[in-house]
Amino acid sequence: MTATEKAAFLQALASAVGEKKLLRDADRLQDYSKDESDTGLYPPDVVCFAESAADVQAVLKLCSEHRVPVTPCAARTGKSGGSVPLQGGVALSTERMNRIKEISVEDLVCVAEPGVITEALMKAVEEKGLFFPPDPNSLDMCTLGGNVAENAGGPRALKYGVTRDYVLGLEVALPTGELLRMGRRTIKGVAGYDLTALMVGSEGTLGVVTEVTLQLIPLPREVVTALLTFETLNGAAQAVSAVLAAGILPRTLELMDEMSVRAVDGKGFHFPAGTKAAVILEVDGGSQEPLFEEMGRAAEICEAFGIK
């Protein structure tokens, strides 16, 4: 693209969405040149802060017509490089599209825009006694749209699965600027091609999410957590397998090797001398008594594998 063509494109972009939604300052563009991966720095030519699905449509249509690269982004907390504008062009940010449109206790459904912070969504549904389980490590910063794009998950994936397992429907702007609704609002939906599952995890390569319909579940009333320490890493790994084989399904079961143990030792907690590995075990349910019983069973199983 020549300088003249670039100037004409930027003018058309400003006319389409408004100059106040554009960022052109060279220094601030650096903030949108990377994510949390080691991909490197690739600043876009301009950032567009979409505030509606119509804005997203307009940007994609214009970029398609002018053959300008466009990279969807928001919080940029991912580690896959998916939001890095490798070829410059437009960084299309959905971070201003941050409304939770609906939380239905009756339908166990939430409808939200892609710029909603994951932790904010979790807290909002928990206030109504509901639960959105996927818990990526960056949940206090990452956005719902990024979770959908990356099919994000966290420690609770063991019991509850990842983002794809909770996305019922999507509104997506295609590269041509067309707006497509897919999926459903009901828990059961078996007819036709599952375009929703195709979009989840596509990292913005197939379209830009403008609205998400999520399945929720009742919030577990009680959570019990334990930390088990081991003499060897192999013993800890065998203990994890034995716990699962016994029919115990924790909501989290995290294995820490010796390097991880050393990294956190002394930071508010001291591991017993000689600890080479640890397991963080968490169970949840409706009441504490059966959870403590289940945790006790898990501890008994682990004793055979060198628990300290």
C-alpha cells in the first residue's frame, strides 16, 4: 500500500467509525504490538476501538475492500501470539464492548459482549447463585472474547471443561463485514452443523465475536482445598493417577515439581524439609461433610506414594 493509498484508507476508516475510536499515536501503538508471548513487537498502523457490532462490521468490510490486514484483540493477555498484528494494518479492539446484557437464572444463561473481563463476569453470575467454571490464569485481566478465540481454560478444566463446553451461541462478524448468528440458547441443540464449536478456538481467523451466549450452572455452595507434599515427583504423579482411578473427581488437581515448590516456598508458606513435589487438591459440592470425607479418602490414597 502506497502512502497515498494508506492515507485514503485511514480517512475512510475515520469516516466509517469516527476519529475518536481510532488510535494513531506511534508511542501508544506499541501497546498493541504484542501479547504475553515471545512473538516480538509488531505495531499496527492504527488501532480501532469498536463499541458495537456495527463498528466491527464496518472495519472488517473496509479492510476487506482495501485488502488491509486486520487483527482482532482486546486485553492481549494470551501467549499464542493470536492478537499480534504481524502484518501491521488495523488492530481491531473489542475492549470497549464490555456489557453484560443478560443473566437469566431461569434459563441458566448469560449473554455478554466480548470485552467483558472474565472475573467480572464470574462475580456477576455468582451474585445470582450461578457459576461460570472456566478459569484461565489471567481471569482478572483477560476478556470473554479472548477466551472464546483461544478456547481458554484453567485448573478447573479437570472437572468442568474449558470455554467451548459453555458457549451455546455466538454473534460473529465475518471478514466481509456480514453479521452471522449461530448456535442456540437452549442447553440441548443437536440439529445442523456446529458452527459455534468451529468458531471457538479459531483465534480470530474466521471472524470477530461480537456477542456470546453462555451456559451457566448452579454455584457450588462449598469448596474444600488441601495441599499434599511428597518426597518424590514420581510419587506425586502416581498419587494423582490413583486418586482419579478411585473415582474421586476434584475440580482442581495441580501438580507442582521441585522447581515450583522452591519458587513459592517462604512466600507466606513454608514447605516441609525435603519436599520434592506437591499436589493442590480442591473439591466442591453442596455441603462440607461429604467433601471432607472425600478429601480424607484422597489423603489416604496418597499416603502409599510417599506423602510427607
